[in-house]
Amino acid sequence: MGEAFVRSALENGVNESRAATAAAGWGADRRVIARTDDGDAGHAWALRWDDAANASEFVVAFQEYRAAHAMETDTAIRLTHVTDETVVVLAGDPGFVDAATANGTSDRVTVTVNTQNSS
């Protein structure tokens, strides 16, 4: 998706300079779309940052973005850490977000959806 996409997405909830600062340490990312056996759909967006400080900067800005849009959507969103430099944004139907877990390394992230554990 890229640093420009991260900055642009965050600008919808934080000011432009805050979004630029939060996106500046972007290293790589990948987004996949998944669906549970029950049909709940969602996105898993793994972002690797240049270092832990840049990852933390993104997390704080992303939380501000979420707070700005908390009442506007029925989409569930959860952010989880895989490593100090890697975070995963899980978004979509609540059944997907509840059932998804992310783990791995900064080089390889695995997202698993276990519908037996979902509510």
C-alpha cells in the first residue's frame, strides 16, 4: 500500500503533519482480504516499520484516527503487535476481527482466522 497510502489514510482522522510524521518510518506492508467459514469478511493489513519508535508513532496516530471515527462505522477494528517493528490492523465484520490472530516475525506475518473461538 505504501507510505503515501498510510499518510493519506491517517489524514482522515489526524492533521496532515501528524499523519506525515506517523507514516515517515514506513518500511513495508501488505494487505489481504479474508473470510471466515461463517462468511464474515475482513482485511488484515500488516505494516513493518523501520524501527520500534516508528511503529509506536504509527500506533498512537492510528488510535487517534480510530477515536475520530469511532461513531461513524459498524466496522470492527483491532490493532495488534507482531514484533516491536510490525503491527497488524484487522478490520471488517466483527466476527472476522474477533476470530483473527496475527503472529510471526518482521519478515513474515501469519494471520489465522479461527471461527471456533469467535463470538
